[in-house]
Amino acid sequence: MKRDTDTDLIRVLACFLVVVIHCCYPMNGFNWLYRGLAVVAVPLFVMISGHYMLAEDQPLSKIIKKTGRLFLVMLGWSAAYFLYELAVLHTHTFSGISDLLGYLLTQPNHLWYLYAVMALYLLTPALRVFAAHASKKEYCYGLGIAFLLGSVLFVLLRSGAFPVLETVADRMKVSYPCGFIFCYLFGDFYRRFGIKKPGFLYLFGAFGAAATVATAFLVPAEYKELAVSFFAPGVLLAAMGLYLFLRELYRRHPFQSRFLSGLAKCTLGIYLLHPAVILFLQEIVGDAETACYMVPLRALPVFAFCALPVFLFLKLTSRK
């Protein structure tokens, strides 16, 4: 399915929220508020991917090539960050080939999302069979199971408070990627079936966002990260509600914006580049631990500073 303008607004908003997440550190005080509201960014991106990737059959060779290119992008940017930390920030030292390989395959931390996307790409042919042939009732069943296993069960297991459940889940050999599979399938479900009465999902989304923020403030420190994890039930409900609201808004009031479309094309570059800018700013001004209002004030210029060179690069390369 070719890219269209339907998801431009969601793509740009999700990218900005990713920047907000990384501007929240160190986590203290009202930074948990920003983190709890912005954490829907990753589920939104996965829903967009499902909207496009599951729309039509794709040759296995195309899937593998797409995954391979993404892996090379990850390695290239890992190498760039390695040199940046080594030569500019002086926060890393070269200690051998094994250290370099370990860095390239596991660092910087924010590139973990590329591994998740590669896994979804490789699973796409199998998920496409289900997406293309499932009835609406069967699709809802699949979404429900993925939500229970990938969100509810995930949080219960990670909390460490249910040892019997951990034993049962271990014997079931239940894995954790179901949370992203849920988001991936939901993006396609909306494309295929739509939602006739979206109001109840808006309410669930608002409740999910409120519950996520409240939980992040109320639970003990050791559970806060889990409360605002990408797979927390409240987070997925909030992401569903927001995704549905923005898609319905565009469906009922379609609009074209060259600026928004141009910015949407920059989101991958912004995602790859923004941690370098944040690291540079931290070296200059520090972490601003007590200035909670600094999160949006840091996120906006970081987003703009990254978007400009990416936009110019895409303009220059598109003319060749």
C-alpha cells in the first residue's frame, strides 16, 4: 500500500512525543506526567505500520530486503553515535573489536525500536494471512487475545507480584511480543472494518491516559517504569483512542498540507537524530532536574533543530 496523507498528523505527533519521552530524563516530579502522556508514541507508530504493511500481500523477497535495509540503517547510525560519543562527547572509549560490535548491535538504546519493527516485518506474511481472511468477529477475538497476553499478562508478570501466575505463564511458554502485534493488527483492523461508534473508545482512551498518569504518580518507585511502559493496558487504551480520534477527524474533515506531509517524511530522520541533540544539550546545560516545565521547552527546539537538516537533506536528495 502506497503512502498517503491519512496518517501524516499521527506520524508527526508520535514523533514529537518520542522526543518528549527522551526529554523527560531524569525522571522526577512532573516529568512522570509528561512521560505518561507521551508514551503512546510507540504504539501509534506500530498502528501506522500495521495500516500499511498488512493492507496487501507483499513478496517475501520484498519483506526480507526491507528488513535488511532497516538493519543496515541501524548499524550505520549506531556507528555514527559511536564516533559521536568517542570524538565529540568523550563519553565512550574504544576498547577493542568486541566492544565495537557490542555497541553496534545494542546501542544507542533508542534504536531498540528498529529491532521491534524488523521483527514485525518478518512476521508480516503470517499476520497478513490472518488479517486478510479473518471475519470481524475472528479479528476482534485475535485482538482480545493479543491484548490479554501482550498487555495485561505482561504487566502482571513484570510486576513480580504473582509468582504462581509466573509459573503458569512459563509453562505456557507465553512470549512478550503480543503487545506490538496487538497494535500492528489494530492499525489494519481500523483500515479494514472501521469503527461505527468510536465514542466508547474515546472514553476508554481518556480513561487509559488518566489511569497511566495516576498510576505513575501513585505506585512505588520500582513500579513506575512498568506503569508507563509501552505495553501497559492504560497506555494501549490511550493510544487506541488517540489513533482512532485522529483517523476519524481526518476521515470526516480531510485536508491537505504540504508542510505537514513534508514534516511527516522527516520523522524517521528526527527519530534517529534527536538523541544526539539531547546529549549535546545535556553536556552544555545539564539535566535541569528541578525545572519540570523544561520538558516541553526542551522538546520543541530539539524537534525543530532535527527536522530542519532532515528536511533539507530530503529536498536535496529528491532533486537528484
